[in-house]
Amino acid sequence: MHYQGLLESPYSHISRRKFAELPFSRTWQDMFSQLEQLDGCRIVRFTGEDRDTWIVFDYRGFEFGMHDRGAIIEFTVSNYDCPEDLLSGVLHHFSEFLSPSMSD
């Protein structure tokens, strides 16, 4: 897994660890449906402003974020100590959905 470092979240005003980027090839409605398939996931916040859309969700006790960056979607987590296997699981769940050829 390739880690991108840290970013400052304009939505929640807290520092977040960016752990992945994937092509943004679906609608936000599709993203909500995919989140529902992540067992134990709970959507915390959604903001949809022109060119600045965020979904924040809780998964296994950690707060994750998905941020629309135009042609890509950026994945973040608020706790820098989030276990690597949990980050890998979230990334795998969405990489199969957003870019099936990447998960092979």
C-alpha cells in the first residue's frame, strides 16, 4: 500500500492521514450503496458542495473520510494509529468497486 502522508481536512478542521487515492468513477449514490455493504459502517456526515464533497464514516471505531478531488477520490482516517490491516480492508473494499482491474 502506498501512503500519501498527511493532509489538512477543510471539512472537519482536523488533521487526517491520507492513505489512498482511487479513480472517482461512480456517483455519490453508488458510494453510499457501497458503504452500506461495509459491515458495521456508519455514515457520520455528508457535505456536498460544488467541487468539495466529503463523506465521513465510522468503521470499527475509526473515523474515515472520502473526499472528491475531481477525477480521484481521496481516502483519509482521523487516527494516525489506525491498524494497517483495517486501512487495507477499506482500500480493498473500494478498489474492487471503483477500479476492478486494480484489485487483481
